[in-house]
Amino acid sequence: MRQLITAAQLLPGPAGQQIEDGALLLEEDTIVAVGPRIDVEAHAGERVRRSHFPNHTILPGLINCHVHLALDAGSDPLENYLATDDDDLLLGMTGRAQQAARSGITTLRDLGDRRGLAFRLRDAIARGDLRGPRILAAGSPLTIPRGHCHFFGGEVSGEREIRQHIHDMAERGADVIKVMASGGHITPDSPPMWATQFSADELRIIAEEAANVGLPVAAHAHGSDAIAAAVDAGVSTIEHCTWLQNGGGGYDQRDDVAKRMASQGIYACIAWPPDWRGFMDRLGPERAEKIVERFLWMDELGIRLIPGTDAGLRDTRFDDYVNALELYAHVGFSNGRIIEMATVTSAEALGVGDSVGQLLPGYSADIVVVEGDPLLNLSSLSQIELVLVKGEYMAGSGTASKSFDA
């Protein structure tokens, strides 16, 4: 049966597009028609399930571009991960993915797990064995021996192992190849965040081999040297993109690298947690201001920003995306642009912009209905009334004002 969903407002996705008294017509898992209610109702036919939300907004499902379902967001996620067997870990990953979907995230990109568990979860959801969000998964990230996130099982040394690992991930069904181009902070005794883990030649080999198997590359890079090498290699997204100077202790914003990054269409996924306010407080006002300046600098030079949260790290939950998005309001972006970043731009960056991220005929029925107007108050995005993933209910009942026509 077709579904007709109407609301006080519909946001198709791109900033500036807004339909008052809007409507969506769905046929199973696909959007059939979008527009003003009076126009869409004319195409609905007689047998249709109708749901009306009089004080609400319809918008595309949100996209979180950087999560780790294998980590539980507890007080010590790494210890819990290491102590959990695969069966229990997969069960926890399922619950965390569904938690994200119930909060309005209909697509997420998982950038690191062990033994392809995220592939198994993704495939179970795609088959309809489970309900959950659309998942794009990297599997085990490439890292140097005992390097950052080596516990995911992606340690490589030399060209042969690099190419073999990429082929292994592709054969297991990876949607993206992840590489730890720099160090990080959660891995004991690994290189520091600013330090480059792979040479420029190795990063070029990674990008080349990923292209050979038809996959994009997401490069974890905090240090400016690692960012520059990743840009030269031609990756698709740079995760964190912190621009730390060599040796740490400050930032090294390189206009030439940033301009090349923008011209090559490489996206920056900031991957900041929902508690970004607490993080800035701990850094102090001077460093916090430099961070804001860095975001604006990247934006002004034309680097396209996509949001992520690194969900799974300590106290970084999977259902608190709206607080993370408010970082961009703090920087000065309009609510309409933030919604566009978390839908349209993210879908394009992840290579799924031809089917998700917008409310358009022929697109997947990934729908969120929230109470209020998120263009006026971004926190309205947390007031979930209904979530559909491929037309399947993940949250809400669609009963704000519902009737059935035979």
C-alpha cells in the first residue's frame, strides 16, 4: 500500500528549499512524489495510508559520516572491545546501529571494526533480517605495525601487504578503504596524533590500489604533514583534518594544501563528539577560538565539510547527533546549511548521493519527521516523531493524525 505523509513543512535537503504544507508519497521503499500537499494528494490514488503531522517538519534521514559500531561509548570502550567475543560484539553493534536509526540517522559510515563484523550487520539489514540504518563499512583500517587502531586487525608493512589488505577488504565487501595516515589518541604506545604513519609513496599506493578495486579512501589525518600526503595521494575524505603542526602543540594551517584539497573535491569530516562544548572548555578560550577559526578557514577556502561524531569513543553515544551538529551553528553556519551538510553533502561525499540524502522522486524512502521547525531551532531535530529507513518504520508510529482510505 502507498503511504502519503503530510506535514506543516517539508525540507527536501538543499539549503533554501522549503515547502509549506508539504507532502511525500511513498511506494514501498521509494519516494514517488514530493511537493505541496494539494499537488501530491492528487497523485495518491484511492488506496493509500495517510499520516498527517500538523506541527512538524519532514526532512531526509540524517547521515553520520564517522562512527565505530564496535566500540560501546562507555567509560573504557577499548577495554570492553578487547574483552568481548565476536558474537556478543555483533549483538552490541546491532543495538547501537538501531539506537542511531531511532534518533533519525538513517545512514552511517563505520570506519573501523574487526573481522568484518560491520559487513555482516550491514548485509543482515540489507536482506531484511534486521531493521536498522543503511551502513557503509570499511572493515579493518590500514595501519602500521602496532600503529593507531592496530587492534582492529589491519596492520601492514610494505607494498605487498598494503595491496593484499585492500584486496581482502574489497573481497569481503568493503564500501570504503580506511587508512590511519597519522597517529591517534586511543591506542596505547602508538605514534602521537600529529605523527605521519605512512610515507607519501605508501599513501599513493593505497589510493591507487583502492581505485583498482573501485573503492574510495578515507584517511584519518590529524597532522598537517599527513593531511598534505593524503591530499597528494588523492583520497576521497580526510577524517578529523586537525592541521596539527609537526611535534604537536599548535596548528599548521597550510593554504596551498587546503586549496588543493578543495580543488580536488576532497571532503573534510571533522568527526567531533556531541560534547564539543566540554572539549572546548578543557582546551581554554584561546585554543577554542583557534579551532573555530580553523573551521571557517577551511570553509572559506572551499573545502566541503561533512559531519561525523566518532561515535563509540568514550561518552560519544550513537543517538546524540543533534548536539554534535550544533557545533556548526556555534561556528556560524545557518541551520539550513547544517541540515544540508548532514544530508545532501554527506550523501555526495559517501558516494550515495544518487539515492539518499534528499527527498526526491526515485530516491530511497529514508525519512525523518520532527516536531517543530529545525530551521528556527536546530534542537527540533531531536524531537523525533517518525523515522523510516527504506520505507520501514524505525521509530514512531505515524499516528499523529492518521486515517486509512480503502
